[in-house]
Amino acid sequence: MSVTIVLGSQWGDEGKGKIVDMLSVDADIVARYQGGANAGHTIVIDGKQYILHLIPSGILNSKAICVIGNGVVIDPVALLDEIAMLESFGINVKNRLYISHKAHLIMPYHKLLDSASEKSKSNSAIGTTGRGIGPAYIDKARRIGIRIVDLLDRQTFLEKLTLNLKEKNDIFKKIYGYDELDSQSIITSYLDFDKKIDPYITDTTLFLYNAIKDGKKIIAEGAQGALLDVDHGTYPFVTSSNPTSGGACTGLGISPISIKKIIGVTKAYCTRVGNGPFPTELNDSTGEEMRRIGAEYGATTGRPRRCGWLDLVALKYSIMINGLTDIALTKSDVLNTFGEIKVCTDYIVDGKPLKTFPSDIPTLSNVEPKYTSFEGWQQSLEGIKIFDDLPQKAKEYFSFIESYTDTPISFISLSPDRNDTIIK
């Protein structure tokens, strides 16, 4: 039994797509376990850029089967657009993509609720992507969500949709002053969607169970990052699902005993999109330089990412809650030109170091980060294949991260390209 989880160990955007794509060369199955089209995994192969939102990154390797698990919420428009995009690049999707019949659907009213709610919150907005992810998970928890399997029975679908629309239209009209949504157009479009995706739908829980029993190599791919986890992240500035390793079990229906390795993808610095505390954020020319060099703009929204030094306190917390066995360090090339590089090693509050990562927003928003400084290597790392061939200053920086976190760095990404990675 061999399941490897690949997840984001920070606030998302760590470069998971590249790592999953690279590892999927030797994988039989790549399975996405949570989130929705609010994710954006960017992969660069031979200079060509692919941005995936729902379909697992392993789809770019022709031998890998890809699974969208029951923990994912699916936007039909985004999914069909993504399939069409891949096919336009000559990438075969048919007979290589399976979608759980238990996955919940994002409906038009979810997107409208998402954007309307954010607008009404003003200063207390979370900073969502507006893709309807949160409202879809709310309906799932309230047990009124519509699943893909519901499309198979027209009467069941109509009954659920009618009840949901009555409630949602009341909200749109009475709270937000919006026009009511038309049920007939939604029914028509979703039944048409059902016909188009029917070849992909299967019982993915059973499929993965049999694959694990047969000794297949499986990669479980997370979206967003551990510090955005709805239970363990910087609540309420979080996503609506569980990007942490535990989410892989519920989001795919696999047993914990089948998991053998958990890789935390970690940037060599930190970024965050949207609102919420960010202890090492740099609101200065250094932060601007990181954003410029790293092209730090959201793959899904295009929003500029907030940038800061690597936060080892937060990373160590992420290692604890995920049980990380390995770190995949990405975007180290962004630091190539910096004369001084810092890492946060302690949080100070009222002159005293904190013993744990704070769970409350007021404390986390007011910590004073304590830094350890390193002299930068100030040269390109591109093309280096062996750790020992790295500049001494780069080796010192990477080795310090390993020592502080007590977790091996097994992969070091030196550029966006798939092949430009040191495997230790």
C-alpha cells in the first residue's frame, strides 16, 4: 500500500502543481481530495505554462489516472472549460479522469451568494475568490447540497433545486436586493452538464480501495494550504475545507493506514492572498521585489500576493498537524539576488517568546517576529542537479531549515520548469 500526500504547508500558492506533476511520472493515480476551482496549480513544461483548477496536476503525464474525489466541490463550467483547454493542447482526458459521484456541485446561487456576502462585509471580508466554494460547503454541511449522483434522477434533482432556489431567492431579494434566479435555465444547463460528464463519473472510493489493495502508487493532491484549513488554519481567514493531511482520508474515502509519505510543499519565503494575519509580511521594497521576481499573482484570481520572509514557526506548526515526512522547497530561485535573507524563528508577544503557534487572530496579528539572518548566495541556481553542488551560502540556508524543523528537505525547486529540481 503506497499513498503519498502532497499538500501546501503554508497559505497556499506554494507550487504544489509542479511537485505533483514531477512525482506523477512514477504514479499510477493522482487524486485531488478537497477544495474547488478556487485553487490554481501552475505547471511549466518546456517553457509552456498550464494552469489547472480542478483536474489533478498528474493529467499532464499520459500514464497517470486522475481522480476528483468526493471532498471536492465541482463547478460544471470550470470543469468543462478545463477539459476543453487540455484537449486543445493535445492532452487526452477521456478514460484518464474519474469523478466521484458523491462530489457536490457548485450552483449559480453559490457564486452569487459568495460575491454578495463579501461585498456586504466591507472591512471584515475574508478575501474569497468568489467562486462559490464556501456557500457550496455550507449547503453540504446543512445536508441540502446537490451531488453529482442527484443528476441521475431528474425528479430528485428538481425537488432539491426547487427547495434550494426558494430559500436562496428569498435571500437575494430580501437581503441583497438582487433579482431572483430562474430555475428552468439552471435545470437545463445542469442536465446538459450531466450528459457531458457522464463518461467520467464513477464510484471513486471503490476504485481507490481496489487500487490500494492492488499495490498501485497513488498521490493524494491537496489544494490551498494547511494554514488555510477550516479547523487548523488562521480562522476565520481560511478556506472552507481541510487541506491538511487528514482531509485526504475523508475527501477520497481512503484509510489512514494506507498513507506512507506526507510531503509539505513550502516556498523558500512566504506569501498570502486575501486577508488575515501574516507575521512576516514585508510592506516595503523587499516585499515588492519578491512579488516582482516571483511573479506573485494568484493563478485563479490574478490578485497580487502579499510577500514576506519564511516563517519557520508557522512551518513547524504545519509539520505537527500534518505529520510531514518530507519538505519540498520551491521558488528558491526568487531569493537568488538578495544580499540578506531572513527566516522567522520565534514569535514575541509582550517581550516573551510564544511556545506555540497562536490560534486566535488578535495574538497572531500582534506577534513580533524574531529573525535569523543569512548572507545571500547572489547567483543563479538554475541547472544544478546535486545538493553538494549548490553555493555554500545556499546550502547553509537550506540546512538551517532542515535543522530547525527536524524534517528533511527532499526536493528543492530551482526554477518553474518541471526538470529543474534537486532530488535529495
